[in-house]
Amino acid sequence: MTLQVQSAISLKPFNTFGVDVQARLFAEAHSDDDVREALAYSAEHDVPLLVIGGGSNLLLSADVQSLVVRMASRGIRIVHEDCLESIVEAEAGEPWHPFVRSCLELGLAGLENLRLIP
């Protein structure tokens, strides 16, 4: 098992409101295998799972009695590109603004008006 599950971790650095609540259990998923391990851990220990990203659409009001898994995988790749369309795949932990910026750097227009949406 490569997934590192920690106990009693503050979620303050993982939510943009800066609410200082604790996660009963916390892990960062850097790969598909980490996600599978988190799912297995959740089932094996009968603990709910809460998956988060950058925390910009997350308002926490109390300690979280779950295994909080923060998606930490990064990266984008062009899956398909022709004269009509481009299909870009992003890792689950890829922050939105850098994703939009990367698309623009690759010459893929259209997302620039959405760049600062959380």
C-alpha cells in the first residue's frame, strides 16, 4: 500500500475559506492506484469517503468524520486534435487556472473567459 493515510489533519490549507477543521483521516491521491487504495481503505475500515480538489468550492463547518482524499495528480494532455476540435484531458488534481493557461499556451482558444472561475 503506497497511500499514506494520516489521522487528525487540519483541512485549513485545503480550503480557500481557510476554515480550520480536522479530518478524521486524510490522504493525498497522486495516481489512479492511490484512488483505488483509498476506496479499498474506505470499504475495509467502514469509513465514508470525501474527495476534494483545491477546496475552492468547499465550505466546511465542522470536523469531517471521513477519509478525506485530496486529488493531487497534475498534468494535461491532448487526446485528440484536428481542424475542428481539440480534446484535452486533465488530471483530477489539476488546478483550473493553470489548466486554462496551459491550453492557451498550446494555442487552444475558448477557455480564456473562464480562467478565474473557482
